Amino acid sequence: MKVGVLGSGDVGKRLAAGFAGRGHDVVVGTRSPGNAELGKWASGVPRKLRVGSFADAAQHGELLVLAVHGENALAALDAAGRGHFANKVVIDVMNPLTFANGVVGLFVGTTDSLSEQVQQALPSARVVKAFNTVGSPQMVDPHAKGPARLELLIAGNDAAAKQQVTEIVKSFGWAGTLDAGDLAAARWLEAMVPLWVRLGGTLHTWDHIWSVTRD
């Protein structure tokens, strides 16, 4: 499958390498495709992966991943060309985080979500919220100690799109997904992240994973 990943930070690189390592043809979109350090990273990925602009990634991908900083989300869609997202599954990994005065919070929350704003901006795309509740080290081949069954929280309006994302999640080493419901549930998946950040500071680790246990 052709995959376009918009974002070249830790999250974008982790997911891009995960897709490439499983045989997908990946283009990583960035504002600075000529960046030498990014090029060096890409050349070290043993499978098919290249770096380009946001538009290159969006045009290339049959499936697209949004992994830019939340405050840059809508600008990235404009740079990529919104028409390139039409009818495609779009995995939204972003969080609307703020750190005003050193306190983590959200610039969208409770009555809206960043995912819903993306869906409104891309009405024909099939947006699925996924991977936003875990740190980049655990997104591919999760290795947290604890419950044997690690499931990733997702949300979205399109059942077929969520099933496709579930298969991707499984290929990345997760046991499966937990479907939180339609895209309005992304409000609460995003709201979990400030607490995740606070716990990371308390636990002195960024490898912790939310887990739902049940009989």
C-alpha cells in the first residue's frame, strides 16, 4: 500500500518506519524536505521510504497519516492540498496540546475535537483517531509490561475505515483496537493526553500505555 505520513517529528518517523518495515511504500511529508538530518534518517530505513513535501505525501498516499503538531493541523492540510485527501482513510494521530505557563492543557476540548475539525475540513475523507493516546516509542511493537493484551483506543465515523486501521494496528504488534465510537469520542481520547503527560512526569517515563481490563 502507498502511505503518506504528514509530519517528520518523532511520531511521524516512528509510524513511517513502521509502515515501511511492513512492506508499504511510504512518503514522509515535511515543511523542510531538504533537511540533511531527516535525509540521513530516511536513508537508514531499510525499506522503501522517501522524504518530500506535504503535498508529495498527500498525493502519494492511498492511506494518509496526520502527525504534525496539533496547532499546525489545518495549515498542513492547506499545504498538502485538501483535494488530495478525498475519499481516503486518514489516521489522525494529533493532539491539541498547549503548555501555557508550564501547565499542559488543550486548545480544543469537551464540545469539539481536533479530529472533528479535520473531518469538517476534509468532508469526503474517512478520518480515524488512533495512536494519539500513546507515546511514539510504543506505537509500533508495543512492549509495556502489564496486561498481556494491549489494545489501542480508536474512534471514527466510518466502520470500514476503522476496520482497516485495526488491521494496521495489529500488524504493528498490538492485540487489536478498542472502538470508542464515532468521531465525537475523539474529544475524550484527546482529553486523556494531558493526564498521560502529567503521569509521565510523575513516573519519569514516556513508555506508559492506557489499558482497559475486563473479565
